[in-house]
Amino acid sequence: MVAPIAYGTTDVGNLWPEVGQLQLAGGLCTATLVTPRYVLSASHCFTTTSIWNRNASVVFDMGVAPLRQRQGVGFS
């Protein structure tokens, strides 16, 4: 995973660790961790019906952590 971009600048110092990449239903979106359990993202990221399947794969990668340290998240 490359370093995220915030305010047009690459976040090499991990100044915004709560901003990450949301991988869902074969697509990618930017998301922000707002609590240990919830992320906030744009509504167009959730328009496909396959994402509403309880067995859908959803992964949120935070900051500059390698992909091998992914944390899975689900729906509540």
C-alpha cells in the first residue's frame, strides 16, 4: 500500500492514520475510521447490491500499514 494523500500532500509521516482504503465487492474507496468499529465513506461506494450480502468481503487498511496486516470489518 502506498502512503495516503491528504490535502494534496503525501502523508509519509502517517499524520492521518485514521484515513485508509476500504476494499469492498471488488472496488476501492477512501474511508475514515470514526470509532474502533465504524468507518465513514462516500455513499457511491455502497451502491452495488453485492456489498449488502452479509458474507461480502470488506477490508479496511489504515495508514501506511502493509496489506498483510489487514483488519477485516463487517456490517452491524
